[in-house]
Amino acid sequence: MENGSFCKQGSNSSDDELVDLTSAEQDLAQDVPYLDQNHTAGYSNGSWGQVGSVGLLDLLDEGVPGVGTYEDFNTIDWVREKSKDRDRHREINRKKKQSDLALLWSLIDAFSGWLLMLLIGLLSGALAGGIDIAAHWLTDLKEGVCLNGFWFNHEHCCWNSNENTFQERDKCPQWKSWAELMVGVPEGASAYVVNYLMYVSWALIFSYLAVILVRAFAPYACGSGIPEIKTILSGFIIRGYLGKWTLVIKTITLVLAVSSGLSLGKEGPLVHVACCCGNILCHLFEKYSKNEAKRREVLSAASAVGVSVAFGAPIGGVLFSLEEVSYYFPLKTLWRSFFAALVAAFTLRSINPFGNSRLVLFYVEFHTPWHFLELFPFVLLGIFGGLWGALFIRANIAWCRRRKTTRLGHYPILEVVVVALATAVLAFPNEYTRMSSSELISELFNDCSLLDSSKLCDYISPGKGGERAANFSETTNGLADRAAGSGVYTALWQLVLALVFKMFITVVTFGMKVPSGLFIPSMAVGAIAGRLLGIGMEQLAYYHHEWPMFKGWCSLGANCITPGLYAMLGAAACLGGVTRMTVSLVVIMFELTGGLEYIVPLMAATMTSKWVADALGREGIYEAHIRLNGYPFLEPKEEFEQKTLAMDVMRPRRNDPPLSVLTQDGMTVEEVEGMISDTSYSGFPVVVSHQSQRLVGFVLRRDLVISIDNARCCQDGIVGASRVLFTEHSSSQHQGGPPPLNLRPILDLSPLAITDHTPMEITVDIFRKLGLRQCLVTQNGRLLGIITKKDILKHMAQMANRDPDSILFN
């Protein structure tokens, strides 16, 4: 990757250079010369306070415009941003004692964070409600249209009808299938063909519109967005990824992609949508618009809002942000995330997109408590989830790598249309693949009652089962276990076909150039497997209640096994196997379903799936995509166990050219400009002299270029022969010539340095904990070399027998 210069000198920055621009990342506030999005005026590190009596805020107000700002595909300087915010607070606290107006301003400043959270929650909740309603309508449009108004979906169309029954509550005269409108008959071969063709046609139209809009207006709107958001929250900059166009296009195309019937969900993209809302609303508050570290605190809260509106799970959203997405998550961000998720959930509840006056997506009401002996099949579901998760990650990454390295990646529109065509053609004949994934999961979670008309509830009723039916009794809590009827057996083989179809098609769908989430497809796979196992256990208990494993708790006529519970646990297990979520997943699942008493089975299935999946591969799907895309991201869950030293990784290495350094008072403007034009490094160590190599500090390339350009334009007498000084006072040898250029204010006087014998295990930990982009290597105060984040990532890849050149953002 090459980044253009910030100024006239044209400084393209290569990834293989000394302080590579893309070696970005991480969170905690410490010393890093990083670069990020939007204008962040001012340079705040430890050096500012040492330049005479000039403070940081004075330099921000009067300093060189552009110094300390960030460019695309770089990482922020966490310590600079934190220092800037601390100085801003000091200034506000100093002024508020001087006037009532300043006191009022300090109160407004303190309240601004909560106001921003309120706005994010309101906007994200409104958008999520609109997306839910629009997706539901367009999904039903593939099957028919409402005569009372084409804008009504199937359920809303039949709400006010007096001619439908409870068993067939989805059938009413106001809703007409496409066959009824075109050929005048609701059933038969001709009706089936017409409905089939209309279903496929609408799927192709929706998918084509989605990929065209993404490709034409917002390429960043494709995919899930969570891998990139994790990278951005670690400090990396992908400009435009959270912009206005991305928000608009992702919102529209997410509706189209979900409605097309592709095997994808809207939950992951809703996190991206919420983060776009947070990033855009940050511009209303200078406190956040001009401080990238503060902005990332807002984005952490916004990611919690995304999960809150996606699943109706505000607490799970906060835990998801803490466990899965965020790197820097102070206690203040936890409180604000909770408030924002609460507001978003309340807004979504007010819109009531599901029409059931509930916030939860899949409300369940199981009447039977689980038994201790059922933990065995629960663990089996966890094993299945872990195996599926590991298999899916390997298969999907292999397919995505093939897409990136072959001609397949040159035809994203054709790929989306072909996959949509295959999905629609194969999905329509099977009612469990024809319905949307959310409807399928809801159907599988359902606990059968006497009035259910689903094939999954087609059991042999009392009085039809001979001697067994004579012993049938209905418990006070629900229906007793019954023998499966023909409808259940038909549903079983359809579910088996649906399971195979979903497992295959999700692999090739995730990662295409349309918005695509993974939560719902993964849950659908697990819910199918869980329901199949649950029905099997139910029939086993009914026909073999005398077996030792059922004796004492599952007698004939008792309500022992709940197949819907198994579906819920299977969904959690598969989602956990794919994403490696644990605590947040359990909380999301019980918020999602309302099944609070089933936390222990959920925990057992989730932890088992994580253990099994981790045994087959340490990376979750998001970490795998981060590595596939070459994002400069140091995974905190990955342990470094090699016994190498800093001298083994630092540059320059043996036979390399010497390190490019600046001296504190021995170079001219022309010589500095020559070094800038001859190299593509993004920063330079400053030493006392070439002979001593005693380290003084570190200066960023961009700050150098902007400062020199500004001095040539605005300061009299600055020419190529002017001396460049990084000292506090000019020495006598400079008198008599052109005036010197003092660049001490842009010098970082406290760059982090380690010795050449520091173990790499400690060095990697320092990079992770402090969010460094580079650190200098010294020996007895003499500069020996430099280690960048890119060097760390390449070294770790090499130690893991991976291609080190894969660490390259593209």
C-alpha cells in the first residue's frame, strides 16, 4: 500500500519501510505516532510542555495547521489524543472559576457525552425499526401483494380481516399470491410455476440492486463490517468506512440483500450502521470530532447499540462490545454504552416493527424445566456447534481467498446474481428454506400447543394412539410428549435438506459484495440441528420411557422433552462456534428468547462449542477475516510463545542500509527535505549526532513536511541552507547565517524504547497494552534500530509458518 504525501514533496509510504504507515492499531492511551480519520488539530505528546512556556492549547490555537492530524490507513496516536483531552479539561476547569458563562460551558461539555449517546440511540433505533419493517415487506412481496395497500406485508394485511381462522391466520382474502393475480388460481401446477418464477425474479432484482448500489456509491457498505470496526476501534483509520454515504447505502442495500433470500442476516451490518450513526453525530460535538481517542469511545458504545437494536438485547449488546469488539473500554464508556443501548431498545420498542408489542425477536415460552440428564444432548449440540464453526471458518476463508486471488473477484455483480439465483431456485421447493431465516428460527424455537398448525406440531393426538393414547395425560404446565405424526416426519426430512443447503450456501454467501451478517444464518443451522435432535429425544422418551436414562423423571404421559429448547441451544452453540463469543452470547440468547431459566444449558452448550472450535482453530470468523484482509491488528487473544529477542526482529538487520536518522542541530532544511524525498518512512529518530547515536526523540514525517512548508511560506529568511534545530536554544555556530528553523515543538521527547535484549514476548505485550505503532531499540542509550507493528505482525506470521508478506492492508 502506498499513501500519498500530505504536501508538495510527494512522500509515498511503502509498507516495507522503516516506520510503515499501515502498521497501525490498538487501544490504551500511550506513546504511538499514529494516524487516523478526520481533522484532529494539534500535536500533544510529552514534548510540548517543554518548549519554553508554550502550552499544548496555545499550540493548538496558534500552531501550524495540519500538524498532529492523521491520514487514511494509519493509526492514531493514543497518548497524543489523551494528552489533548486532559489539557482541554484543565483549560475548562481553569476558566469556569472566572465567569458564570464558562461554568455553564463546562456543564454543557460534561453533559455532551450523554446527549450524544441519546442521539445515537434514537437514530440507530429508528433506522433499525425501518430496516425491519422494510425487509419484512419486501420479503413477503416475493410471494404476493396486499389488495388493501401494496405497502402492507402479509401479516399486517390480514390483521383486520374477519375471515381468517386461528389455525390459518396467515390466509385472508385481502392477500393475494402472484398466481392468484396472474392466472386466477391459488393452487395447481400453473400456480406453482408462476409463484416459483415470481419468487426467483424478485430475488434476482433485489440482489442485483443491492450489489449495484454498493459498487456504484459505497464500496465500504459490503460485508458484515465487524472485522473492520474491530480494526478501527483498535486505532486504525479507514476513511469513509463510517461516513454518510456508507450509512445511506448500507441501510438501503441491507434491506434489499435480506429480502432477496440470500443466506445472510442483518444483525452484523446493524452494528456497522450504528457505528456510522455514532461517527456522523460526533461531528456535532467538537469534543469528539477533534479527538480520535474520544471518538473511539463513542464507537464502542455505538457497537453496543447495534447489537441492542439487532436482537432487542441491550445488556447483551454492551457485553458484546466489551467482549468481542472493543479494545479500550473504560468504565465511563460502559455506563454510556448501557444508556445508549437502553435508548435504542426503547426507540425500537416504540416503533414495534414485529407487531407483537415485544422487544425480543424470538419470544419463547417453554413450560417444561430441563432435567440434569439432558445435559448430555446439550453438550452434543455444543460439540456440533464447535465442529460446524471450525469447518465454516476454514471453508469460508478458503472461498474468500479464492475470490481475492482468482478472476472470481473481478466479477462481484455476476457472483452475487448467480448465488442469488441458485439460492432462490433451490430454496423455493422446500418451505423451510423458502421462508426467511428469522421466520425459520422462530418456527424452530416454537413450543407446540394444541392450536399450532405447523407440520412440526403434527403429533398423534390423544385417542388415536391405542393403548399408549389411553395413558396420555395433559400436565398442568403443557402438553405431554406424543407420538410423531406424518407431518413431523415430512418436516424432518425437509429440515435435513434445509440443514445441508444452509451449511453450503452460507459458506459462499458470507463475504460477497453486499451487506451480509452471519448471526442469523449460523443460528439457523444450529436451530435446525437442535430441533432434529430434540424431536429425536422426544420420540425416544415416548417410545422407551422405561430406559434407565428416562426412569424417574420421564414417565409415559409426562411432558419431558421440549424440542424448541434444543433448537435454541443449537442456535447458540453454532453462533458461538463461529464467533467464539461466550458471556455476551448467553446473555443475548436469553434476552432474545426470554428463556431466563435456561441459562445453565445455554452456558454448557456455548462453552462446549468454544472449546471444540478452539481445539480445531484459535481464530473466530472475524479474526480470520482480519488476517485475510491483512489489517494491522494485534489480536489480544493470541499468545506469543517464541523465545526470540528484540534484536532478532528490529531493523536495520545485517546487510541492510543504516538507519535513517536526523540530528538535533547538524542538518539543513535542504538535507532534511532530501531525506524525506529519498525515503518513504513515516517517521525519523532524532539523535545527538551521527557519531554518538544518542537518542533524543522521534519526529513524524508528516509533521516535518507540514512544518517546513509552513516555515518557507510564512517565516522570513527560511531557505534551504537554514539549520534545522530540535534543541531548545540555537547554538552560537548558527549566528551569522540564515535564521534557523526550530522544530522542537513537533519532536516527541519521550518515545518508548527497549533494549536489544528485551524478549519479544514482552515486546509484543507492550505493543498490545500500549497500542504502539513503533518503538526504538537502544543499547546503553545508543540507538540501534526500530521495531514497527508491521515487523511484529510479520514476525508472528513467520513463527506460525504463515506468509509474512500477507500482513499488508489491501
